[in-house]
Amino acid sequence: MKAVRFQQFGGPEVLEIVDLPDPQPGPGQVRIAVRAAGVNASDWKKRRGLMDEGLPQTLGYEAAGVVDEIGEGVADVAVGDRVFGLSTEGMAQAELAVLSHYAPVPPSLDFAEAAALPAAVETATRALDQLGVGKGSALLVNGASGSVGSAAVQLAVARGARVIGTASPANHEYLRSLGAEPVAYGPGLVERVRALAPGGVDLALDVAGSGVLPELIELAGGAEHVVTLADFGGAQEHGVLFSRGDAGRALYVLGEIGELVETGRFTPPAVRTFPLTEVAEAHRTGEDGHVRGKLVLLVG
């Protein structure tokens, strides 16, 4: 099968499309003929050598496609079913991928939209669980317009929370459409949030990693009410929880997101697609940092 791989660290030019052996599903796993695979910031971090030291490396943790082989003990899907999910092997940007955690593609979504869901909704749900977001919570999301931020906004609203979200003014109408009250980021953030919530907020989630943890701590009334997904150094400095998947993933959301999509309570992010062969261009676009929504590779 064709798959994305790199044999040295560096810029997007080190990415290659290579032939690799077809993967085989283990117990409880399914193999899919990939139709679309998500691209995430972790991909270029890995490519630069910032995450894993080993070489060569393959890429891709989320994908959507058609089941073409099932592992031992799998009874909830059949060959030919449309599914989306997560590949713990990190080799989903390929013609075939083994999914360890999966769910049916919501009927109203295409493969690209479904491939944009797994990492964002799992990451967002995990952080909301760690914060204890529920009905009546007042939550501030810093960096609310990207794929993870917009997922966090919508999932928090679905739980009955009040959500205030930071974004550039150009994205404020988008945040309103998701159910959030928008504020601009940058100097004066505390005052702008207090104009909407004079007593501050109950909880704060930092998706952007833009160096505002002290302000979030002030607004939420303490570091114990703040979680960051993007500022590891700041978390250590200020005593804030840095959310990471190795502490336990919120995989249950894969089975729940379909109902939220079909009932209109969750809108997937806008997707920008690239053919698998243009994965380097997808990396360049993502690293440029001005994409709203999700980058997705199309396969086949």
C-alpha cells in the first residue's frame, strides 16, 4: 500500500509516498480502505524531530473509510461499512489503515468531514472531562475557532455550559453560530471577559497556547480551574494541568458524536482537502498557522 513516511527530520520536503506492507487488524480492530485522513499539528512536530526520535516514521492517527477486513471478536461492524476512528499505530495517512477505536460515519457526513472528527473531539472531550464542565458551568475557551477549540465550544454547549470564546474579530460570527460569546484575544483580555462575566468564569481551557495562562487563572479563580492543551512550559510554571492523551483518552465520544451531528448540535469544522500525494503542501499550509478548520488528505 501507499503511505506517508519520512526518513529524516526536516521541512515538508522530507515527506515521501512509499510502498509499505498491508497492515493486518488484530483482535478488536478493523482495517479500512482509507478515503480520508486528518492532518494535525503533531504531524509536523514529529517531522521536525520534536516528538519522537526514531526513524523512519509514518504519519496519521485519524481516518475515515470503508471496512475491508475485521479482526477477531469484532461484531459491531461488517465489511463494507463506513467508519471513522483512531489508529494507534500512527499510520492512517495511507491507502489502508487499522483502526483500534471506531464508530459509524454519521449519515450526513462525507468521508473528509468524518476524518476531521476523531482527534479534535477526543482532545476536546478529554479536556472538558478534566475540567468537570457540566450544566451551568461558565467556561472560557482560549483559541475557540480552530478544530479543537470549536469542538470544545460545541461539546460544552451541548453539556449545558455557558461558553465565552477568544478568537480574532473575523471569527466572532462563527463562534456565535456555535453558541459561544466571542471576545478578542490580546491585551485587555481580562477586562473584555469581565465585561461579559463580571465575576469571572468557573473554568478555562487554553487551546491556543498563546501565553495567557496567568489571565485565565485570574478569571477562573485559580490554577486548579484551568487546563491547557498547548502550553506545556506555562503549565509547569503556573501549576496548570497540561492535558495529554497518555493520562487516559475520552474515546467514548466517538460513539456519541454521531447523534450530536445528526441532531444539529455539532457541526464539524470546515475542511480543506489535499490529495495524499500533496501531503507536503498540507504541512506547509498548516504550519503557516492561518487555517480555520481542518486539513484532510484524500485517498483513492
